[in-house]
Amino acid sequence: MATLPASASGAVRAPTATTPSARRPPWNVRPFFENKARAFWTLQAVGWGGYLLLRGVTAISNGFRLEVIIPIIVEAIVGYCITLILSACYGYYRRLPRIAEVPLAIVTLLAATLLYAALIAFSFSFIRNNVPGITLTGVAAALFLTFVMLASWSALYYAINFYLVVEDQLAEMRALELQASSAQLAMLRYQLNPHFLFNTLNSISTLVLLRQTERANAMLSRLSSFLRYTLANEPTAHVTVAQEVETLKLYLEIEKMRFEQRLRPSFDIDPRAERALLPSLLLQPLIENAIKYAVSPQEDGADIAVRVRFAGDRVQIGVSDTGPGLNEARISPSLSTGVGLTNIRERLAQAYGPDHRFETRSTPAGGFSVEIEIPFQLNDLNKEAA
């Protein structure tokens, strides 16, 4: 009947953030109102049909008489038509300033109530009076029922329209939050390439100065392949673990040109986790930090191990090295550049909110490790294949 119109050792967790989906109510009737015209006529038909059924059952319980049923049918039809007029008037009033909308809506409701009561009194006069007509007594008797019906209809009309306005505003806010989140993810991702390029181009420049042109050309060629691979992905894109590992191997081929046998990487990837998604180039800063703090300062270099495990609905990722470890003095300058571990923390917080784990460990005997745990997510094609 209604109408619509961290430190070197320890766990680091992202602060709890309420995502748009978390703020969404457990019920969602929005799809019903996507087509407002269809929702309007559906609610009108269901509401007044239910009213006619209720009134008809009440009348029939006192004995089925045609002279009683017909006025009730007329009453429902008239109410249906009057609410159509009300919906048109209210729709126009809603475009006016609030100071004019409220008085006009009240006056229109009162006028519609009086008209409805008069029509009901006239229809029932065919039963009660020998001469049909409108009497003041009959109108007064019908006023309470008509006012309750039309006032309830009007309240429901404005309640539904208010709900839809709020839903539209929430949808706009969610879209703005998503745009802001995507922009921040893009900014964090774009921090990586300049940082990596500076180190690599500096190494190429050193090789040129040492007249090691073949090695310089090889490094430049691999750098080109690496950049072509990374630029093929959107900065906010998620890639599979298998793709991320291939990117790391491409990056390590470049670094092997600098450190040769001093850099000894190894990969232990669970085949079940290869299809899991994670932010692109998430692990590259970890390898870069391991090279900077484990391989570079040691004459015999270091081992760097990358391990990925599938655990239920979680993916566990570990990157460790056999270097001297990171102390507070070493970590602070690294984090102050805005890349490395800080970059990873922020990207994980943006991508997963509080639903992730990030831990760093450094032992006195040497060595540094980073443990990441994220939800096991697949793209749509992988879900279908699974």
C-alpha cells in the first residue's frame, strides 16, 4: 500500500578499520528498489490488495452480503487512486524547500482524508439510507479510518524515500572510499620502481665505469624485461603467488649480475598456494632489504629463502636470510625512506584491513625473517576451476 520515490622483533598488525562492506547492514533491500517504477506499482498492488482482503474477510465473517462487499471494493479502489494523487503531490513537494514542503504535505493529507471520507460515506449510503447521499454524520464516522490509512501510507512513503536517499549517500561514500584506497595503493606501489631503479642504474653506471660493457648490457636488458613485466600490471592489481615468484626471480637475475655467488636465493612454494592472490610486487622490498642488509655487508654473501605455505583458508609467506640481522639503528633509516617494511605494512593494511599478520624476527646469532599471513583468495576464473 506504500510507494517509494613495529620493531625488529614482534608482530605488527594493521589497525582495525571498518570497511564499507562491514558497515553494510545484514539485510539489503536495495535490489528491489533498483527499478523504482516497478517497486511503486508492486507496493501499491500488494498494500491495497491486502487491505481489500482484510476488510473483505471481516465483512464476510458477519455473513456474505453483496451490498456490503461492493462498497468495500469501491473503498479500496478509491483509496488506491487517492494515494496515486498523493504520490504525485509528495514527489513535487520534495523538490521544494523544507519550510514549504512540510505544510503543503500536511494540507494535502488533510484534504485527501476529507475527500476519501466523503467518498466512503457516499458509497455506504447506498446500504444504510433509502436515498443515497453525503451526510455530515457519515463523513465524520469515516474520518478516523481514512486519516489513519492515508497518514500511515504517507509515513511509509517518506520513510522509504528517506531510506533510498540514505542508501544513495552511503553508496557515494563507499565509492569515494574505494577511490581513495585505490589511489593510496597506487602511490605505495609507485614508490617501489624509483627506489629499485636508482640502485640498479647505479650498478649499471659502475659497470660502465669499470668498462664491463657486456655485464652492463646484460643487466640493462634484464632491467628492461623486469620493468616491462611490472608495468603490465595495474598498480592496485593482485597477482597470483606464481606470478609474484616469477617476478622475484626476474629481479634476482638482475641482482645476481652484481653479487654473483654471494647471492644464493632459494624458493619453497606449496603448489596449492600458487593460485592465491596477493598485491603485486609485495615481496620485492623484502628481497631488496635482504640483499641490502645480509648479502651486501658480508664478504661471503648470504642465503635468501622464500617460502609459501597453504594453511586452510590462509596463505603463509616467509622471507628469511642468513645475514647479521637487523638492529634498531639499521631499521630506522630503512623505514624513514618510505619503502621496504613500512611500504609492505601499509599495502597489507590497505588490501586486507585487520585480516592479516605481519611479523619480523631477528636472532642474536644472525639472520632476519619476515612472516606474512593473508587470506586465501582466488580470482573468479580460479574459483570456477576449483
